[in-house]
Amino acid sequence: MVDIVAAVAAVLLLTLVTMATRVGGVWIMSYVEITPRIEAFLKYMAASVLISIVIPTTLAAAPRIWMAVAAAAIVAAVTRSALSAMLVGAAVAAAMKNLGM
Amino acid sequence: MAAQTTATESAQRPRFTAKGVWRGCVEIAPIAVFLIPFGIAFGVAASAKNIPPEVSVLMSIAIYAGASQFALLDLWYAPLPLATLALTVLAVNARHILLGAALAPWLLQIPVMRRLGALLWLSDANFAYAMSARERGEIDAGVLFGSGIAMWLIWIASTAVGALAGSFLGDLTRFGFDAVMVTYFAAVVVGQWKGAKDLYPWLAAAAVAVIGTYVLPPGWHIIAGALAGGIVGTWRHG
């Protein structure tokens, strides 16, 4: 059993670490002149962060999640609404789950 | 005439207003409700590790970063391995540095205290939301703060439910909750597509991230993939 004082102290330490990651990016960029080249880099990086989450997560998941992501991508391309895409994706995932996939 | 010009300029400059905060809160709500099963799952998992509810709720209040909170559960034993815990949480959350950097051209134009407010509640989901809002012409960074606060409150409340009563709720994936975040992120990515010039940077990001899951410590594949996409994009089109 972890002592409550130690637990609270550890949570505070981990909070500082996490806060540093949240503030760190903008803090670093405040020392960098944002040229058009840097801005292009940041724009591609922004989409790439999400791609780097989506692709490995999807590949590692069950086939019903592949179908959910594919459905969401199609809906997003057609409607330009990320929210409708998400709802359709979740519905596909739920339907496939209930079909036993 | 001069006054008119100033008014037009100020209408287009990045800002941070109460209206934006509220808009962020409302617009993230349909996505934030899907955090509930994950918050409950975290509360349940923490209870299973004999972590008292007040500590797991404190984690959700103070750390507020789901993936890292799940990761630290495996390291939660007496005496607490503080260095390992700190390094694990740093590795899993280091992607925030890149999210923040990507927001810098926007956030560096608003006052420093408000900038901090927008950043302290930064998460993958409200970053994705802010990106798609920006795509629609949003200039008010208050949406980041508002959406962050809304998700934070839901995360805290659902952790508490899971920690106190979670074992009675059963498996929530039958409703498709487990697909919500990944489908939402996928949809935001599709919305960012600007044509064939994006193909190689995106492929680079995907390939490096996938390879990274095999060869890098947990969490770092996201950083490697993000940097790869940024570098290829700048190299070809910067």
C-alpha cells in the first residue's frame, strides 16, 4: 500500500512533468523566429501528430475499428464535418461489436 | 476611415475572449461525453490497483492526461519509483510539446496569462478540435481553454464514478465508445487534406509512426512520426 503523503507528492511531481510538456512547445517557439519555412514545418507537423496517433492505433485494433475509421474518413471527406464522421464511426464500431466482431 | 481599418484588422487578429471560451465548451461537448467511459475505465483500473478514490481523482484533476495516467498504474507500488514514473509520464506526454509548438503561431499573439490558460488544459482531443475550428476560420484561442475545461470536468467526474462504482457498470465498448477518439482524429486529419502535395509528408508520418511502435519505447512513435511528416513537408514545400 502506497502511503498517502507519498502518493500526493508523486502526483504533484508528475503534474509538473505534464505541465512542462504542455507549456514547453510554445515556450520553445517563443525563442524561434517563425519564418514561412518554420510555419510550413509546424503545419505539416500538426497533421502528422494526429496521423501518428491514428494509423498505429487503428492497425493494432480489431477489424471493426478499421471499418469505423474508414467510414469516418469517408464521411469526413464528403461532409467536412468531423463530428458527423465521429458519430458514424462510433455507430459502425458498435454495430460490428453487436454482430460479434 | 482609419478607425474602420483598425476595426477590420482587430477582427482578424488572434484573440482570447469569454465568448470563445464558451464556444469551445459547447462545441467540444458532443466529443467530450465520449470521454466518460475512459474516465470510468481509469477509475476502475486504479481501484483494482488498490489506489484510493481520492488519489485517482487527484490524478485526473492534476495530471489530466489519460494515456499517461493508465501507464503510471503499472508503476504504482510502494516505495514509489519516482524517477521511472517521471520518465514514463514524460515519454507518454512529450507529444504535447509538439502540439504546443504547432499552436505557437496562433498562441504567441495573445497575452501571456491567457496563453497559459489555453495551454494548461491542452490534450489530443481539444488540439484536434482547435485544428478543425482553425480550418473553419476560428481566431479566438478561448476555444482551446473552453474545450479543455469542459473535457477536464468530465474526465474528473467520470474518474470518480469509476473509482467509486465502476465495477457495477460492465463493458462499455459494446456502444462503440472505444472507436470515438480514433475516428474523430481520423476525421480531423481528412479535413486537413489540401491535395496531392500532402501525400508524401503524410505517408512519411504514417510509416515512421508504424515502424516506431516496434522499435521505440512506448509513446515516442508519435513524436518520430510527427517530426518525419514535418520534415518531409518542409523539404518538399517549405
